[in-house]
Amino acid sequence: MSDIEERLQELERLGLARRLRLVSGPQGPTVLIDGKPVLLLCSNNYLGLADHPRVREAAADAAMRWGVGAGASRLVSGTMTIHRRLEERLAAFKGSQACLLFGSGYLANIGVIGALAGRGDAIFSDELNHASIVDGCRLSRAEVIVYRHRDVEHLEWSLRRHGSGRDGAARRLIVTDSVFSMDGDVAPLAEIAELADVHDARVMVDEAHATGNLGPGGRGAVAEAGLSDEIDVVVGTLGKALGSYGAYACASAEMVRYLINTARSLIYSTAPSPPAVAGALAALELLRERPHRVQRLRSNARVLRRALAREGFPVADLEMQIVPLIVGDERDAMRLCQEAIERGVFAQAIRPPTVAAGSSRLRLTAMASHTASELQMAASVFGDAARKLGIDPASLTPALGEHEPVLDGREMAYTELTAYAHDPSSEDDASAATPFDVESDSESDGESPPTAPVPAMASAPFDVERELDSARAA
Ligand SMILES: Cc1ncc(COP(=O)(O)O)c(C=O)c1O
């Protein structure tokens, strides 16, 4: 038996094997999963823009006007007028001087972190940060100090212990999600910004799950906290509330110039595709024109949460769209997921290593495009499914955002901080560290006009019957 087969069998034994589920139809409230219609309750299409007719049309139009691929990295010939336009709009939306598009949120995080910290520097990272931040920390070769989740006292203690940027020694970077992806709770951004100021550290915030839900008009948690001028780099993805694919880093003009010269995942990767950029641009316009979508998402989150609470699940009466049902055991989480699918509702089970062992969960997400009755139906499906499996909804572990963090032990001496092991095999490739020259980035007007009229768009609402027919035919 090969080592790979052995590893796969081990994952099966541990209840950790993963497989891809086939979804037919756009990410609307209803999709087909493996040919069966279900209510979709785990998509990050929070505002329902990924399948909005105007967003689809904009992407199709861009494909006709600019082509499908950008054809090169941003620094070679891949920066097109559509990229520049979205960067300007995102900077205005987020209240920053400048903005830089990346291929994805994962790429943005590893690129920005690697640009702001390297060997000899220190990164302070919340223990529940997204994997792309964790990987960015690992790749940077900086010393990584993981502070307890949302624990500003622990962060302060860590900053005190790890040199001072003012001494001219190491650079220091604090990095955090603003809304945490698996728990839906919010980082203490004001305290973090204050600590950064006192301890001369830079701050990078990942707004992947806050954009479109928090802040004025969905501008995010940084804007909500009034910190747009305090945070050095605000990263966000276009792949969630903005309904497309790609990502951005908003910062000062100087910082963006620096990232253009140093962020390796920008320099060495193809620019985002014009249809994806145009789709996000249309989504952003829709969000600016009709910010009521944000309110709809928030009130839907509350409807879902109240209905789940009525079923006995330990969820709080909040307006956060991410609602974790923490079952604990990996297999129980999978069984609950499967039982709910049988009953017509889909929320994927999330297991280690995405979450800590023993905290496997269904991560439910409300969308602005759900109706209240769909969300209420979903809650009763989860209640019934859990009870059928012998799981008492009230016995589930409340998620972190559902109450204040546990303070026990703060007065005790902190144990030695965890630092990620550096992988010696990733040691330097000096030549690759040299930045490219920046090509002229003056905006040209030279794109060809569309070569053919944009075809009539498939903007009709998702037709479950039609999709079922084609799934059966397949
Ligand atoms: C907090 C956070 N940051 C970054 C990412 C990565 O973004 P993308 O999907 O655009 O790579 C995700 C999600 O996938 C996320 O949840």
C-alpha cells in the first residue's frame, strides 16, 4: 500500500476524509447538491450578488471587451483599465488612499504579510486567524507569536516581551481577521490599534467576512470602528460578499507602492481575470446604490439565530451572519450535515484541521437572498435532525462570539508563547526575492471594442426543474 493510500485510509478512520460535493446552479438560496434540491446555508455569497443579473452581465460584458484572462502578472502587462477602476472604487469605498488587487484573499494575505515582515522581524497573530494568514506568517520567516483569541492583554504582554520597533531593530506586525471565519466573532480592533501605536507595530486586518455586513454601507469592521486611518493594511476578498473572485489590499499610496515592489504573490502570479474584476465592480456599485442589502443580511442573520434558539441551540440574538453549531465530534458533525441534506438543507460540516479537534461544527451562513421562512424552516430541520441523531441541541458548545471570552487564567503567568516551526526546506531563494521593476502604470485607453455584441444573459432566476433535468440527463 502506498503512503498516500495509507494516509487516505487513516483520514477515513478518523472521520476526517473530505470529498468535493457537486453543486449545480448559481450560489442562490436553492441549489442542487448531487442532483438533489436543497436550501443553501453555507455559501459566503452573503449579499446574494454572485448570482445577481447585473453582476453576471458585467462579467459577460467584460469577457467580450477585455477577454477572459489578464494574460500576465500585474507588473508585466496584466494591469488593465478595469483593474485600475476597481482599485479606485474600492479605495473610495474603504476610505483609503489607494488599493491593490490580488488574485485571491489567500494570495493577498501571504503577499502582504511577507512584505511587512521577514527574517528577524516579529508577527503577532490571533490564534484563530484564517489559514491564509497562518501560511503567510510561516512563509515570511519572521518569528510568529500567536496570542490568545481576541485577548488584548495577552497581545500586550507579547508585544512587551518581543523587542521594540522603535529601537530600529525588528519590524513588528499585528495581524488579525476582523470577523473570524469559523466563529463569526469580531476582533477588538480599537484596542489592537492602540497597542500598535504604543508599541510601534504595524497592523494588518483581514475583512473577508466583515465587508458587506459590518460598518456603514457594509464597509467593514475597520470603518465601523472609525479606524480607517489607523490600520496600515486592510485586506479583503472579492469572493464573498462582493460575489466574484480576487482580493484587495487597501492602504496608503506609499504602502501600495511598497507592496507593488515586494509582495511576491502579486509579482509572481497572473492578474485577476477581467470578468471577475468587472463582476466585483458591478457588485460594489450595487452595494453602494442599495445598501439595504446589508440590513437585509443582518436581519436575516437575526431571524436564523432566533429560530435556532427556539430549537434549543445555544446561539445569541446577534446580527452576525456566521452561525456555528459546534457539535464537537467529527463524525457527529458529518452525520448531522448528512441528515440535514436528506431533509433539504445544506450546511457543510467543518472539521480539523480547519477547526480545533473536538470542535467540529456546521458553519451556517445567512444570505440576504434567503427569505425569513426559508431560514425558519432550516432551523427546524437542524433541530429535528439533531434530535433524530440523539443530539440535544442545548448540549452543543456555544461558539466564542456567543458570549464574552473566558477570562480564567489571565492573572496566571502566561505559558511560553507558541511560535510556528520554520521549515528549513523553504530557506531562501535569493534571486527570487529581487523585486521587478515597475512597468509604466499609466492608464491607457487602448482596449479593443467588443468584437461581438454581448449575448443575452442567463439572468433568469435559477430554475431547479431545468437543472434537475440536466443533472438527470448527465
Ligand atoms: C478570513 C479569510 N481570509 C482570507 C480568505 C481567503 O480568501 P480567498 O477565498 O479570496 O482566497 C478566506 C476565505 O476563504 C477567509 O475566510
